Amino acid sequence: MHKIHLDTDLGGDIDDLCALAMLLRWEDVELTGITTVAEANGRRAGYVRHVLELEGKKDVLVAAGTDVSKRFYRYAELGYPDEERYWSKPVVHSPNPVEDAIHLLKQSIEQGATIIAIGPFTNLYLLDLQYPGILMETKLFLMGGYVYPIRSGFPQWGNEMDWNIQVDVKSAKHVIEHSNPTLIPLSVTVETALRRAYLGDLRESGAIGQLLAGQVEAFAVDEQNEKKIGETYEGLPNDLINFLHDPLACAIALGWNDGVEMEEVPLILEEKDGWLHERIDPSGRPIRIVTKIDGTRFNEFWLNQIMNR
């Protein structure tokens, strides 16, 4: 049994929902807790609880973490899609003191859970401030990082597109420097694809699949990634609606390694003009980084997990 704690900013980009749905459908996974980050008075926690209810997993512990009002974030408002279009109905917010999230993270670590962070790393930063050294003893997987350039055939984004790290640079720098994480960087997650071709299968995959299908269709209208990205970059399918950044990070944390390559590289983290840069340097700390994946294999693997095939 894999014990997993998910730290997420679910409720914005739909890949967080794709990740949670995959974890809920993955055999031999026990979710010891879910904490939300970059919160708006428990809004994200409310979304998480709604998803758990759809899957009959109301017993999973959920706590709202750091709120945007605490000024950790680059942007004062992070934005949310329209609830009527994405969730079909208003979702009840679920606020609580941030200390509840820190306690839940600590409790999961004490149970031996792997921590997977697929949002900004603020909750982990606050956890380490309150319990110095705890992250060093934690099996930690972080969706984020920008060490090697993105391969030809994929969007040639720069370091500033690394949302989880760049939206809260202070927390990201502290967490990476005070832990032994595995980074699943933007340069590999950008090779994944959530495709329009999956919509039919998703609609037939229970309540969560139907929720996903609805959000995928709404996201396609809002973002227009098929035209802007899918038809532009030869490494991606023409019907690309979004990327599967967060599901890939979760799958690797659970041991999926089909076409995955990793290496340890010595990194130095430097903040310049408000942006965090990771530089390979012999004097840096060795950090595990995913350097290669097979995006097509992962896309199909994700869909099969959602469908329980």
C-alpha cells in the first residue's frame, strides 16, 4: 500500500483535478491527507471535498492551507474558472486555520507517507519553519523546476512559466534547499498531453470522469490550446487541450517509470530580480531530477488509470 499526501492548488488549472482523479483510481493508494495551498478562504478545499464525495471517499482528511491574503504570492488574486461551467453548481467553501494543514502534513509524514506537492510550496515552507529539519526526513516529490531547456518540438517556455516555483519564490528556495526532493520539472511535464480524443472515455468513467470531461471541454473553449499549441508544436498532438503536469509528478512518485530517466545534479538556487534560477554547479547540493519521459506512453497510462483498465 502506497501512503500518499497530496498538497495541491486544485481549482485553477485542471491538471490538479486530473492528478487527484488518478490517485483516487490508483489501486493500493491510501491518501493520508490532502492539503490545499494558495487558498481563498477554503475555496480549493471545498473543491477537493466535492471531488472526494463524488468518488465515495469522504473519509480522506482535508485541510485548507496558506491563503493568498498572507502575501506569500506573486499575485494577490490567482483567479478561478466560472463555477457554473466547471463544477455545474456552487461548491461550499471549507476554511480552517492554516495550522490544521501544517498538522495534517506532519501527521502524514509521521505515518510514512510520500508527500507530493503539485502547487506552490508554501505549506511545506511553513511546516519546516515550525518543525525545523522535518523535510530532510521526508520522501518528497515536487512538480516544478527548470534546469535543462525544453526539447525541440515543444513550447519553448522560459523559467518564468514554472508556476509552482515562481509564484512563491521564497518558499520554493527554502523547501528545495532544506529537503532531499525529486523534481519533476516543467521541461519534461510539457511533453504530456490531455487530448480531446479522451473525452468519450472520460464521460463513461463514472462521476469523476464526467466532471473531468465537462472541465476539459470548458478549458478547451477558454484556453484554445489546440490552435495555440497542439497545431503549432510537432512534438504534441493536434488535439491537445492541456498538459498533464501534475498527474505525471504523482505517477512518478508512485513508481511509474516507463520511459522515465532521472539523474542527480548539483544545483545552486539563485534569486534574481524576483525570479528563482536553478544552476548546475559542482559546489551545489545534489538534487534528483527527472530528465526524460515518454509523453505518449504516459498520456495513455493516465487515461487507463482513470478508466480502471
